[in-house]
Amino acid sequence: MGEQILNQLVWPIIFTLCVLLPLVIAVAMYVYWERKIIGWMHVRMGPNKIGPLGLLQAFADVVKLLVKEVILPTNANKFLYYLAPMIALVPALAAWAVIPFSDKMVLSNANAGLLYLLAMTSLGVYGIILAGWSSNSRYALLGAMRSAAQVISYELAMGLCLVCVLVLAGSLNLTDIVHAQAGKGMFGWFWLPLFPVFIVYFVSGVAETNRAPFDVAEGESEIVAGFHVEYSGSAFALFFLAEYANMILVSFLAPILFCGGWLSFFPESWGVIGHPSILWLFLKVFLFANLFLWFRATFPRYRYDQIMRLGWKVFIPIAIVWVLVAGCMKYYGWVHVGTGG
Amino acid sequence: MIDPQMFQLVCFYAFAAVTVLAALSVITLRNSVHAVLALVLTFFSTACIWMLAEAEFLAIALIVVYVGAVMVLFLFVVMMLDIDQEKLREGFVKYLPVGLIVAIAMLVEMLGLIGVRIMHAQTMGDNPATAAGLSNTAWLGMALYSQYLLPFEVAALILTVGVIAAVALTLRQRKGVRHQQASEQVAVKASDRVRIIKMAAERSADSEPTPAQESKP
């Protein structure tokens, strides 16, 4: 009996912590790296006072946020006000259950992994809407409305992109999707046959995480900070954590779905550098995560109607057409899908 | 030792209880936003029950479609409405008899259905997906796109007609509204907006005096 409990209860919890704790630390370091990168792009130093090279800045910020008071606005809906940050965070963390890090390293090798991801990412918007509504503030409500409309629009485009991937891979299982890209180095990955969809997917990912240039939900210049304007202290920290966890999630998904996950850039026949490894995955994730920061440092914010037009009139038509193209590729055998493993 | 079947049964009753409670609170909660959230919880726990019944695809599709999209729009609308709670409660007693009659009729119908099922005493066959050795999603896809292709396409057509009808009902053509034309904005040339005039960098000494100088006494 003891062994059964150990296998069914203790080990899964330990494995889950092995994913979540590094994730939280990664979020802290990502925030630091963001401030550094944007600083360099603006020709300034970025954080450099706390710890060597300012490395402890993020942790100092966390401590600061945790000891601050959480303020409840007048006439706010107390229950929903405190519930909203948790609702925002839980789907952002739950989505990591199906992310494969390498061939065998995955918490849950679910067959419907891709669907599960879609379900989890679509739940995160509730945290934003409830935060906006429950804090009894005009700015917050406006931010929540913008965010809800934006997330729903881009989720459609994102869903259609995922359809293209699963048509080619023939599976909803993320590990199988990576295996389907094995064989020919970087030219066997799905970014090549699905190039327009790959771009649409990543840009939709940026829009869905409410990041610049699609951050009208926060829009500092118009609605102060959008849905979380009334939040302070640890409640704000939860929103922050959810947003950055979602960014890292999108940075993981883009390589897994389109860029061969843990597969090497080079064909397997090239010896050591052709071997699949978790380091390849981390390298790709790092590149995609940097794109988020680069976008933020360089692009001006989109206007709201421009965001809607881009989503509905450009991305969704492209994705729909490419679903047909992907179907043809599969049917006529234009794309060779590896089985790997 | 935890008996897996027993555990499944306990889970089922727990999820079912949450579903029923949430469904009840949809119609009893005073705050309409709370009622919508209770509806979200109802969908979510229903999805959990379907998951127990090994209908993974349907369960996740329920969450993606209803919880992730439909209910968000619902919440969106309810938040924007300023509903007068007192006015809504006024008609409660007046409509109570009608409501009760409808409820009793539905109850009788449901009991009748359950009775018919019991008399037939059909035992459910094995899970067809497991029997075919496919994943739930793959089997459902096979069935929908081969065996049931015509009904599936008809359903899709009806939904499309519904969407077009909804758009047609709400589409108003208003006069005098100025829209931005993205294609025109992109196609604009610099020469349409800015005129560059060549002129000397310095004024020659014998040029006419400026108006400011003229006004001086």
C-alpha cells in the first residue's frame, strides 16, 4: 500500500514541483532579462545595483510585492476580487502538465494534449475579466473588456493554426507531434510547410498574452494599467506571474509545434550535434522568449481597431486557407512526416 | 488499498453534486454575474463527469467551446448590462404557477424516458473507441467524417445559416459614418499628403519687408 501511495501521489507531486519551481524562477529571471534587454536597446544599463550585475533585482521585487498591503477598493466585490488572480494563475500553471521537455520527460503524455492546452489557455481570460469587473473601477472594466475581445479573437486564429499542425502530424499528442518532425534536421520541421501559419501562430501568441504591441488591455497611456490597476502587493504579483508564465508557455509551444522541439537543427547523421537534446529545446525557447522582448522594445502599440482587423480579417483567413493547404499536403503526400522515436 | 471503481463512483457523485448545486445557484443567485459564473462551474463539472465516462474529446471540447468562448461572451454582455434586480423579482409570484406547470411537465417527461430505458434494460456496449484500438478523438473523427458525414455537414450548414442570419439581423447601414479604409491608408503616397517646395535657404537683402516689420511705426 505504501508503495502504491508513493507511486500515485508522492512522485507526481514531486515531478510537478520539478516543473513549477524552475518555472517560477524562470519567470523571475525572465523579468530581469527583459529589463536588461530593453535597457540595452534603449542604450541604458538596466537593473545593475542589487546583486552581481543586478541579478537579484527580480527577487528583491518579489519580496517587495509580498510584503506590501493588498488594498480592497471601495464597493469592490470582495470574493471575486480575491479569486480573480488565482483564476488567472491556475490555468497558466496547469497548461504545463502536457508540455514535453524531451522524449521521455513529460508530466502527462496525454493523447489529447493539444486540446488540453487550448482549453487551459482559453480559461485564463476569466481571471482578467473578473479582475476588471470586481474591482469596481472604470479603467479596470475597460481593460477587461478590451482583453476579453482580443483574447477570444486571437484564440480562433491560434486554434486554426493548431489544426494545421495536427493535420500534418496526425496526432494531438505533443510528443508525437515532435516525432513527426524528425528526420531531416531543421528542414523537416513544420515551420517550412506551414510557414504562414507559423508566423500567425506566434503573433497570435503575443496577442493572446496581452503583450506589446498588442497590450491595449494594459495601455498605460490611456487606461493606466487596465484590468489590474486596483491590485497591489501579492495579488498583483500573481497576475504578473501568470502573464510571464504564459509568455514562456508560448515560447515553449512555438518550438514544439513548429520547430522540432528537442530535435537538433542538423540531420542526425552529423554526429553529436545532430542528436536530439533538451538543450536544443531550451535554445529555441530562449530565442522565442527574446522575440517577445524585442517586440516590446521596438514596436509602438497597435490601435484597438487595428488589432481587431488584423485578427479577424488577416490572420483567420490565412489560417483557414492554410488548413486546406495542409490537408492537400497530407493527402497528396507532399510532406514526408517522420515517425522518429 | 483504494478500490479504483469505488473511487470513480465517489468522484462521480462529487462532480454530480457540484454540477447540481451550481445549476441551482444559476437560477437562485441574485447577482447576475455570479449566476453566469455558476453556469461556468456547471459546464466545468459536467466536463469532469464526461471525463470520468472516458469521453475525453467531448469533455475538453465542452471546456474550449462553452467555457472558453461562449461563456466569456455571455459574461461580457451581462457585465455591461445594468440589470434592475428588484424589477426582475416583481414577477416571481405572478409567473410561479406557469413555471411550476412547465417544471412538472418536464419532470414527467424525464421520468417517462428513464422508465422506457429501464424497461428496455439495454446494457451499454463496450466503448467503441477502445474496441477499435483508437484514441477517443481519432475514433470520433472517423465516425463523424465517414459514417455520419451527411448529418455532420447538415449541422454545419444550419450553424452557418444561423451565423449569417444573426449578422443580417444586427447589421445596420448608417449614413454619414466615416470608416477607415485600410487599403487606402496603405496605398497612400507621400506626394498626396506633403508638398515639398524648393526655396532658397536665405532671404536676399533687397527682399520685401515681412508683415511684422511693416506694422512697426
